[in-house]
Amino acid sequence: MLPIISTIPLRQMASGDILSLQVYKFIGATPGKKVYIQSNLHGAEIVGNAVIHQLIEFLWMLDNTDLIGEIWLLPVCNPMGTNQRSHHFSSGRYCVYEAKDWNRIFWDYEKDISQSNQSGENQLLTFAKSQINLDIEEIRINFLDAIKQQFVKLSDKVNSDSGVAYTEKFRYKLQSLSLDADYLIDIHSSTNQGLNYLYYFRDREESAKFFLLDFGILLDEYDGDAFDEAFIKPWLALEECFLQLGRTIKFDVEAWTLELGRGMEMIPDSVAKGVRGIKNYLKQKGVLSNDFQLDDIPQRNHDMMFKTKSKVTKYYATVGGMINSRIALGREVRAGEQIYQILIFNKQGKLPTTVDIFADRDGFVYDVSANQSVNEGEFVLGIM
């Protein structure tokens, strides 16, 4: 099955060169769900490009009857961030011109529709009341249409003669491709050194297991400006409104951020786990036909450890110095156990000293800083 390949101009540089996005669209013989998968939103986090490359090779070998619905794949979704360098190192986490995190800039429809209408009622609640007796598929269609109508208004500003800041145009381009997806997967990796895990949203634990990863973090607190958050937050808010009205609804709309390995590297194990998990997710969600078999996927229930973001502890250097010793990535820890030590070269005419730091709760180390030279207040490690 050959993809439809679309090249989308994104930004013209002062040199006259044009940066573009390239989308690979695989469309099955039978209509169904739309899956949107992107990678490399943060410039140094390149592992998703290898994952998408292998997914393209996998889908290429299928017949169009094996695919139900469509899959859109967007590698190198942020060429500005990908090309950014500091000495030998790839950075690209922030738009340096506007001082914004590339994954904290996205438009959140829920913030628009949560405003009060002329009668003083929340607009989202008003919408839910108008749909209370409809079937769930009709509600989904109507709500997506409302999202699209509001999104169209952004294009007037983006295409105006006065123009917009680049991050506004960039987010518009990405969200225009993904707005009508049913399932969204955004592939990242740790800025530092991290395990393979995913972020997920409430009531989606069973689907999270389809990715066959060992760990998942529930986003129980978020502001809606990240790519996955902006996509699913309106749907979660609408579910909550229906619950207030006495009706339980769960839309088959899902958003995931996969965190695979560490930045600036395509770690083979992380790539393999990402590809394996996404293929299984597609199969379990019915995007791959019932007749199509995945030979490399175990036919068993996958055990997964779930944590909540609000209970994840990040440790920041209490003093400046060098990390003299540190507990290893992936290690289990107990409350009161020493997790790292900082060597301090005092500029006070004194001998060097060390400061020991201890865990304040049980857990395991899921992320550690790449740099073992830290200023006070810089990230050292995370425990979930």
C-alpha cells in the first residue's frame, strides 16, 4: 500500500529557503478511524523519526484491505527545533526567538468554550444540554464540527496582512492536520536520560496497556497548552459536563505522548518498543483488520504500572556543584535512601564538602539529568 505524500510549506527563511512538513497518509479500503502520529516536536528528541520510518515500512507492505480508516504520519514535525544547535549538541526544546517551549503553545478549544454565554451559563454546559438526548456518535460529529468552526477563525488571523508570530502559524499548521483525528500519538523522549513510558488521560488505562510499555503516568494536572492536552481536553471537559447532567459518556477519542529513551539518540531498544507498541495499539483499536495478524506481538494481557503526575517527584539541586554519585536510572528506591550526593567547591576559603540527598518517598528513578554539573535549582532526577 503506497502512501499519499504531501509536502506542506511551513516557513520561508531570510535566505529564501523554505522549511516544510511532509505527511505520509495511508488510507485503507474501508472507512474508519483516523490516527495521527508525529515525532520530533522537540528538536533533540529524534527517536520518533526512526519509529515512524519503521511504521512507514510496515504499512507499505500491507494491502489496503488490511487497514480500516487512515493513518497520518508526520516525522520531523518541527524543522526549526530539529535544526537548532548549541556547539555539537542538538537542543530545540524552545523557540529561542519567542522564548516558548515548542510543546506549550497549542490552541485549546476548551478554554474558548468554557467562557460564559449571554445568559451567564458556561457555553460547554449549554452545548451538552442541547445534545443530552442524542446518541454518542451524533454528539461526537456535532462537537467536532463546533471545534472546526472555531478553529477556522484562527486562519483569518494567520493569513492576515499583519501576520502572526511564527509559533502561532506553526501550531495552526500542526493542529489543522490533527484536529479531526480519533487517536493522536505524539512521540517524545527525555531531554535527559529516561525510561520508556507514556503519558495518558483519565479513563484510558485499558487502552494504555495496548502500547506494551511498563510504565504510564496519568496526567491528572495540566493546562491544555501541550499538543496532546489541547487535542483531548475539550472532549474530557464535555464528558465531565454530561456527567454533571446525569449521563455517562466516554468518547472513543484518545491522545498519547510516548516517551522513548533519551534525546539526541535513536536507541534501538526504545525504537523497537515504540514500533511494537504502536502496531499493537492499531490492532487492538481495530485500525488493522481482524484478519491481519501481528506475529511479533504476544497474545496475552500486558501488566503495566500506573502513576499520577501529581505524585511524581522531581529533585532539583539544593546547592551548586558536581554530582559525585547518583542512583541509577530504573532503580527502585525507598523513602530515606540516599539518591545522590553533590560535591561543592566552596569559594569561602574552605575545603570542598559534600551534601547527601535522600528520597522522601518510595518509587523508582525514571529520569536523570545528562549533565552531572549542576547549578542550584537545576534538575537532577525524577522518581515516580
